[in-house]
Amino acid sequence: MNRVKCAYVYRFYPTDEQKHMLARTFGCVRYTYNWALRLSIDTYQDTGKGLSYKELSAQLTVLKHQEDTPFCRRSPACPFSRACAT
């Protein structure tokens, strides 16, 4: 049976405001991912056990309310939860 392979290519042209929001969101996700990875590695090295999603999520809430990470509060929450899930 022959299957037709099909692909779609999309391109969008964000406004300057959207570019700024995307850059800020991606930067926050990158920061959060690296933070969660470091926390997981350190916890594993100290205790021999990893962190569950629930534990990382609780720590993320703490991170978002720290004074030195105000940029985390200005971005949408969904990308952060995905960064901790990986």
C-alpha cells in the first residue's frame, strides 16, 4: 500500500510586541528548564532519589515568588510547567 507523505510549512510574521513576548517567554522557559535540571541533579546527588513532577512544581511556585526572579511572574504559566515536565 502506497502512502502519500504530506507536509505543511507555516510561517507567521509576529508584530514587534509579539516578538518581545515570545523572546521573553522563551528566555524564561530556558531559565526554568536549566533551574529544574540543576535542582534535579543536585537532589539526586545528595539523596540518591530524583524529584517528582509534583515536587518540581511546588519548587517552581517558590521560584516564581522570589525577589530575584520577577521575570517569571510576567510570562504565561503553561510553558513553565512544560519545562519542569521534561
